[in-house]
Amino acid sequence: MRYDVVVVGARAAGAATARLLARHGLSVLLLDRGRYGSDTLSTHALMRGAVLQLHQWGLLERLIAAGTPPVRRVTFRYAGDAIPIAIKPSYGVDALYAPRRTVLDPILVDAAADAGVDVRFGVAVSDVERDAHGRVTGVAGRTRDGHPYRASARIVVGADGIRSTVADRVGAAVLRTGAGVAATTYGYWPGLDVDGYEWNYRRNAASGVIPTNDGLACVFASALPSRVGRGGVAPLLRIVAEADPDLAERLAAMPSPATRTFTGLPGYVRHCWGRGWALVGDAGYYKDPLSAHGITDALRDAELLARAIVSILLADADERDALADYQATRDALSTPLFDVTDVIAGHRWSDQQIGDLLLRLNAAMSDELDTLADLAANPAQRLQEPAQSR
């Protein structure tokens, strides 16, 4: 089986990249070791850049139709103050959303399939294949029932997350590693009366509330790993109580849900391209989930990488130049987000410093949004419209 592009990983970054490529007439294979529609650990929150892209791609309506509640207010709590901020319309976005991954990921996968992507779940990629000159030419692995599986491609994209097999097999160098490591424990509470996103910042006791599908609110607590331990409701409530005692009391009065815990990982930035391969999403760049910005960056980088690959395969652009430009743009947008998130997630700040850090985080998000809006407004580069037949 030979394709123009094989994308490994069918979550947000991979499915979005595959769809954008197929919309330009490229033959694309999308592989994932898991099952269609399966859940994954996530803070769910989409920032304005992600909502803008879903709107431009014609997929936001599907998200809304799935019952994802609009978020029109964000409340920040720090240094003893509660600061509510209304979401003002900008670039056609008048609300934020935080879909369950059982909603968002299938929407992106279905859109990829509708665009002509060959989607296959239950295929675990274990290696890349190379030609005699060392160029990556495809992938090898096994199906869920144990049969060998191989596929060839002009470019292989690793979108397979923080433990990326593709990144490992191509030897993608780590360019930067963060100094801060936090653990996060999550639970879903039904019927919790919440008005939009809530972000609570106390040193070694950060938390948040994110309304999502099915009348649920994702409540999370972030602190140093030694404090979170194995996670669970008890440490979650203790951490929440330090910034919002009223919320902690309301949660404690409700039936305790099951929780999941992420024990922490330093952020990293990997070199994200080489001969015949590229990385996107967490495979190439990861920062702590306390920023709640991972999905937004994944969709952003899907757009940037798809543009680069289209220019290589359909416009005869030099592969090295196009992929180097992709990495340079990714890094220019990601570095400010990475730096400030690393400090916040490492809980290396005081009540007097956190306000300035949040202003830096907001400025980085604004620059990212402006870049995405400029891309969407440029008819000569828009990937959401099908290209001319080759």
C-alpha cells in the first residue's frame, strides 16, 4: 500500500492534519493503535484559536450539535481576588468550548474520512521503514489480531503523542526540556453549577473547572507530584479548597466520581522534521496541561504542517525549506507559551508574580490567534478549500 502521506495517531493533531491534506487531493492513510471514539485524559478546553480553526474548517457546528456547552465567561482567582472576564466576539468567535474527547476526536476522524482519508484503527506502528539512503519511506507494525502491517508513503507524520513511536524511531532530537513538573488529578461532577471556565492559582495548589458535554464539569487540581501522590478525590478537594473553599464544599457534598491522575512530565520541544518525516502535536511539542492549551496548539500545528506538506507534494517546494519553515513558525509561536507554562506548572511563583505570568500567557495566545486569523484570511493559502485536481 502506497500513499502520499501516512499519519500515525488519530487524535486531534493527526486527524486534523490528515483531513487538511486529503482536502487537497493527496492520498492519506490515518493509523491509530486504539479504538474509534475512545476517551483519553484531557482538560478539554479549547482556546479561541482552536474555535476559530474549527469554525473555518466547517466543524464547529458539529461540536455544538453534539451538545457542547458554550463558554462565555472565564474567572481567574489569584492573590485573593476573583476576576471574571467576558468572552468578547473576535474573528467571528463569540464563545469557547470544551468538548469531551469522545466528542471532538470522532468529529475530526469522521471529517477526515469524509475528505477521503483511509482511516484504520487497531494498527500499532512499531517502526519506520527507510530506503538505502536513510530516507523514511513508510511504517511497519501489527494489526490488533497480530498480522504484520506495512504502508509506504512519501512523507510519514508522527502524531502519536508524548510517547511517540515515530519520534523515537527517527531519532528526533529534544531541543528543549522544561524545568517544571506538576501532577494533575481530574474528576467529572454532574450538575455542578458553574459559569464558564474557572482557573484558580495558588502556589502548589492550582485548580480549575471546565464545563463539558452531558452536563458534566471537569474539575482538576494541579500541584507538585509529592502533594498529588496517587491522586483521588481527597487530594483534589484539599487543593481546590485553598483557592476556592466554596467550590470545595459543594464538591464534597456531591457523590464522589472516579478520578484519573497524570503524574507529571517535563515539557519538551523536539526537532520535528527530517527526510521523509515530520512530527505534529504532542509528538513534537508538549507542555503541562495546566495551560489547557494542548488541543489548541495541536490544531494550530496541524494547519501549519499541512500547508508545508502540500507545498512540497503539490507545488514542488523544497522539502527541507518547507519543513524547516514549519518548525520555525511552530517554535516562534510556541516558545512564549512554553516558557510561561513551564514557570506556572512548576509552581515557581508567588501571589505577587502570578498576575504578570498570566498576562504573558494571554499575550502569547493573542499572537497565536492573530497568526491563525491571518492564515485563514489569505485565500491563496487556505487549506480548508479543495485544491485544483493534479
